Amino acid sequence: MEGGTAWVKTRRGSACESCSARHSCASPEGDGQEMEVEAINLAGAAIGDQVVVSIESAALLKTSFLLYVFLII
């Protein structure tokens, strides 16, 4: 953890199967099912804690659209 952020290890879910960026966000280590992302630590989680990471649908749609536009062009 650094300055209010934490590295979070996540596992791919069923939604990842239909994502066009699924191959670019997997960790090169392990079985490719785990990813590590840096997140703002609003929960005050410590090493070893389990947390639920959620994204608002509007933010997800906006990000997906921007990625689509920039990756296609």
C-alpha cells in the first residue's frame, strides 16, 4: 500500500469472457486468471483483507466506450 492506494489481486469473472480486452489485462504470472490492479483504498484495507470491488455501470460504460474508440482508431 502506498499513499492511500492498495494493490488488489482480482480473479477473472464470467463477464471477462465477452470482453475484447480480456487478453491484455491478465497477469503474466500464474494461470492468467488473476490480475493485479492499483485501487484507491477507501475501505482502509490491510494486507490479506478481502474486499469487494465494484464499478458503477455508468462509469463502466463510459470507460468501455472510450477504450473502444481509442483502440479502434
